[in-house]
Amino acid sequence: MGKIAFEKTVREARLLSPLLGFKQAVHPIEFRKDPLTDRWCRINIERAKRVKQAKARGTADLTEIVEESRRKCFFCPENLERTTPKFPSYFPAGRMKVGSACLFPNLFPFGEFHAVGIFSGEHYLSLDQFSPKLIEDCFRVCLDYFKFIYNKRPDIKYCMINWNYLPPAAASIIHPHVQILADHKPTLQVKKLIERSREYHDRTGGNYWSDLVAVERENGVRWIGETGSVAWLASFAPQGNREVLAVSSRKVSTAIRMDESDLKDFCDGLSKILGGYHEIGVGSFNMSVFSGPNDQDLSEYYLLNAKLISRPNFEPLYTGDDGFMEKFHYEPVIEIMPEDLAGKLREHF
Ligand SMILES: [Zn+2]
């Protein structure tokens, strides 16, 4: 504790604003640096007020899109057996199932082991409808998949659970589903998180993740809550709007080493966050779980963690939130203060 630096600097942009009869407007821009990765973001909450010309009048068409997509949906129960791929014969089953969840290969994979997990037969769910049990069934079948692959192929040791919810978050199918990958190599971000955590440990003797949880719990301003062994916080320097960080306080560095209670705690918290997102008007999001390699216990310096960010709402026309700053400069522009987000989501814990 006390070894984590929350570095920020505030600059002011001045302009004569037509919104103020051409009087001077002052916009404070907060530059914040992620304490682990050194990645910067810049926050100007005034930007949330800007006019988005693409915005359609009303969102009535959404029901139509949902209904139309339901009629031809590959993942709905009446079509699933006919229209989704099956695992090859060396798998225990063509499709893996736990409770209402069903897992099968991605029809258009970008990894050697790339599967899709659907939560249930429900074609559309709003964020307040993802119960802990619904999420747990799906994540359990994902872990079963990872364990099966790793058992057969010990070289495939990097596991990812990812969730794009609705088209603004890059989901091509509306029916709720996660995408999971078991890979031979880590992504650049996972590699960086692990390396930086190791450096932090070498430098301070501490574990960045448990230090972060301790210091944020004490600070309180970005603290959202706890579900058993999992802590939930708003990131100090978010890489997307409304970024929530989940950290396992138990000594576990890989997804496949989660035990029953870790899984329950995570799904319980995730359900609360989604309920909170729903209440503050978020309908679309991305989520990723950042898991260390299966063959090493890195928990001395790296703990299993996950992030969520909100995306534009699912409307016929909307303005994207992934522009030149995010795509090329890796310095995202954020519209919401993490401390305000934490205050709103805390009520759900
Ligand atoms: Zn469907």
C-alpha cells in the first residue's frame, strides 16, 4: 500500500462558446495515467453533453430489429441444433452444455480454439435480466472447455472469456453470448499486465492487485463493493467509458483455477454491475477476463482480473466511441468521472 501512484494532471481549455453567448467557457481536461500499464486517458465530462447528429428520433425500431433477428436467429432453441457448428469427435460432445448454457465452436474463428457460449434460449435480455445463475452456467461451461483443451493440449495455456453485448459493442448476433479463446500465446495486453505486475513485485515486494484493492477500499471514492472474494472498482484511468475492474482477492492467477466459490462470487458481482449499468442507462458493453498462463501460479504478483466498459446504446443510428484517439493513439477520451460511476454502481452492492 502507498506504493501505487495515481498520477494525473489537469489542463484547462478556453474558448468563447456560442452556448454561453460567446462568453468564455473553461473545460478542465484531466490526464490520468494507469498506475500499472502507464497508459494515459483524458477525461472531459462536458463532452457527454455534446450534440450527436446521427442520433435517430426515438428508439422504437429497436423492438423491430430484435423481433426480426429472432425469426432467423442461429442461437435460438428452434434453430441451434441445425445452424450452429459442432466440436470434432475428440471432444466429449458435439456441443457442451451446463444448465441453460450451450457452448459450440465459432463458425468464423480467429483462434485455434475459439468457441461461442450462449447463456440460454432467450433471444434478447436487457442488462437487469442477467441473473447470477444465468451467468454462472455459461461461465462454468467455458471453464469446462478450457480444462478439456488444456488437458489435451498443454501448449494451449492462455484462456480468454470475452463478451461483446449488442452490435454497438461489436456483437454480430443479438442473442446473448460470450466468445472464448484458448490460445498458444497471450495477447499483448495480458503479456503487459503480467510483466508490469512482476516489475511491481520486484520493485516493492508487493502484489499490485491486492495493493490496489487495499488502497481503493481505503480511499473509497472508486470503490464499488465486494462479492465474497471479488472486489469491484471503477478504474482510475479508464480505457473506455464507465470502466469497471474486478479483482480476485483470493490467490488465483488463472481462470481454470477458480473454484466453486470464486465463480459464484464473480458471477454474483457481474450480475450486480450489469443491473447497475442498466439503471444508469447502459445497454451495450464489452467485457474481458485477463487470465495468466495455466501452467504457472503467478498469484504472488498477478491476480485474475476482468474489465467491463460501456458502449453506445443500441439504437438505429448512433455515434461511435472508438475514434482516432482510441484506435491509433491508445489514449482514450472519457466522458464520465470514475468516482461518479463508482458512486452510482455502489448502490447495487
Ligand atoms: Zn436468438
